[in-house]
Amino acid sequence: MFDPQVYAARRAALIRKLAERGARGGLVVFPGNHEAPMNYPDNTYRFRQDSSFLYFFGLAEPDLAATLDLDSGAATLYCGELSQDDLVWTGPRPNRAERARLCAADAHADTDRLASDLAAATTAGRPILYLPPYRADTRAELASLLGLPLEAVNGKASMDLIRAAIALREIKDSGEVAQIELAVDRSIAMHKAVIRAARPGVTEADLMALAYREALAGGGMPSFPPIATTRGDVLHNHGYGHTLESGGLFLLDAGAETGSGYAGDLTSTFPVDARYNERQRAVYEIVLAAGRAASSLIRPGVPYRDAHLAAAGVIARGLADLGILKGNPDDAVARGAHALFFPHGVGHQMGLDVHDCEALGELNVGYAEGETKSAQFGLKSLRMAKPVKPGMVLTVEPGVYFIGGLIAAWKTEGRFADCIDYEEAERWVGFGGVRNEEDWLVTESGARKLGGDFDKSIEAMESLRA
Ligand SMILES: [Mn+2]
């Protein structure tokens, strides 16, 4: 956790942001997350606190809630007192007053009081604002607390509160940047351990275990279930059953989370053999160049869509050089033909969530107010398009993939037949995919790559593999 005053200052800033948006007083309620059972009540998934609760209150324990009074500015923490049973099963933990002190709450009360306090506010005609729940139990809790039908809860979430929370969370202060950089450094350790250990005969699960080992030994957990795969062309491949074979590629998309909840997110692609072969080298260089084109455009005021399109342009020109695309590569990008090989966006914001603030709506986070998302294949997967600001943290992660099923489907449809040499593309099916991902901080004048030394050039990667 940060110093208690950090949370008080964030809440004061939230009140100011809401006032700027014309919100007329009331009470904000922040339900914390509960334990989530896997297969019976006492066998739970790893507990993860809600990121907005973490941002405004910092406490990472289950069964908490809080309110922020927009008229008085007072924050109240709701939690149960520790019982003798808690002493047996979970050991000594901070009591309610101590937890209230840790997050600089002005008052604290038993969890049971939340319902009556909200009812009193409702009776007094005060608005109650909340962020959209993404868990079924939180939705049910809000429905019960606010007397709403379950299916009405998300629709009544406060758009002013969503916008205000995003405006604060997306600009990272120096304490947050230090936490994110720590997460990126641990992510680099995960990647280097895997890059050094990979060889023919090792399984994806072996390498996955190494990635987990580094994250845990660093004091946290992976920030999302890692992708550790010999089949980089399956973008979210969460099976770990393959064995690495000579001639193939290995793709690791993995990051660490710090104890305070900040994420790193990196992707590396390297050959199972000690060196990249000619084809792997060609595609890898295209992907690195695409990343350089995108990151060189990161500076305040530039829409992140421009960085995406710059990466797409480099990929299209590279694929044209390989004879896979035909005609003018810029036309291919404008029409979306290149997306057969680069079907996702160039990156997303990162912070307390690896896709930061996406619980508040992908469009709300990544697009300017009133802006809509393109429906074009490829661009529809661009999570972040709006102009960037100093203090934002962004991933840059272009990739090139040869997705056999998609190539076959487009060929059958005759899609962009003037742009794509399908016979040449088919010769690449089975190659897999290459993605390179870095984490960048937007500064006043440009951008800075986060984390310590991690040279992704072919020479540096091959020397790690040697
Ligand atoms: Mn990412």
C-alpha cells in the first residue's frame, strides 16, 4: 500500500472531477471483491481485489466496502470485526480501525451498516453512484443494497463516475510508475528464465512453470494467465500441452503483478533452436520495426490509433517484400487486408489491471468521449485509439501470424484477392506467429520504455539462447 494520504488525495481528486462533470452530490459506493469459489465454497480462486477499490482505498482483503460522501467529502470503510475463528484460520490481521487508518478513511462501521446507510441516503433523495460490476456476486449485492432488479444494475452505473475514475487512474504518478516498473522488471526476469531454458523436448508446461516461479519468487503472481505456446498463431492459447520441436518458434506473453497490484505485460518470440532461421528472422525483423514505428509516435496529443496504423504500415510493407501482399501496402492497410496477418490492436493501457480500467468499459477507456470503434476486422480489436497524455502507460505489441483457418476462409471468400497472394500465404501456414511486446510510459516530451535492460534484437535474443 501507499501512504494513507495518497488514498485521501485520490478521493478528493475524484470529488473534484465529479463536480467538474456536473454531478450533484450524493454518495459513491465502492463494493470490494469477495472470495470466489472454484468447486466448493472453501476452495477459492486466488483472491484479487477490485482495482478501483485498490486505487481509492488500497486494501487488498475480501469482504470490504466503502462509501465516499460527495457533499461532506467523508470516506467510510465498512468491514467486519475479526472473530476468534479468524485468529485461528487466518492469524492476526489489522482490525477495522487500523484498516481505516491505512486508507485514511474518516469513519468506519460494521458491514451490516452499509445497507441502512444507503437506504437512509436513498430516502433523503440523494443520488447513489457506483461503477459497473463485472462479477455476478457484486451485481447481486448492489441489486439488494439499492433495491434494483438484477438486470438493471449495470445500466444504472454512473457514467460520470466511470469517466472520472478513468481520468484519474489512467494518469500514473511517480509512485505508481515505480510499482509498474518493478512489475516490468519482474516480467523481464520471467521472460529471460524462459528464453534461457527453452530447447527441443521441453514442454510448454515446463516453461510456464518457470514463468510462474519467477513471478512468485518476485513477491507477486502473474498479472494474467500467461500464453506460453509453440502455436503463436492461436492468439489466446491457454493450453500448455505441446512439446517444443526443432524448427519451431516459441511465444511467451506473460507479466508479473506486484504485491500492491500493478502489472507488467511483455511478449517475446524466439526459435526453439539456438538461432532464428531465415523465415523466422524475416518476420521477426518486420515485427521489431513495426514496434519501433509505433513507439516513436508516442507523445502527448498523438492518437494511439496513429501508432497502430504506423505499425500496420510497416507490417504491410514487410509482407509485400515477402510477396505475401500485392499492390500498394498503404492501400492494403486502408482497406484492412493486412489484418489477415495482424488481426489485433497495437496495445492497451496498463496499470492496476493489465488491460487497465477495462472493467469500466473498453470503449470508455480507449476512445475519446463520443468516438466510436471501427467495425473493420483488425481495427475492431484496437483497444486504445485516443490521444495519449503524459503519465499514461501503454503496451506496444505488434505481431504477424499465419492463421491457417483464417487464410483458407478468406481465400474461399475471395476477400482482398487483389491484395493478398493466397498461394504465397499458404506456404507460411504452420510457421506460427511472432509478437513483441514492450511497456512504455508517456512523458511530457515523448515516451520512455519501462524496465531494465531487455534487448530484443536477434543478436541479443540469440546470445540469451546460447
Ligand atoms: Mn498486452
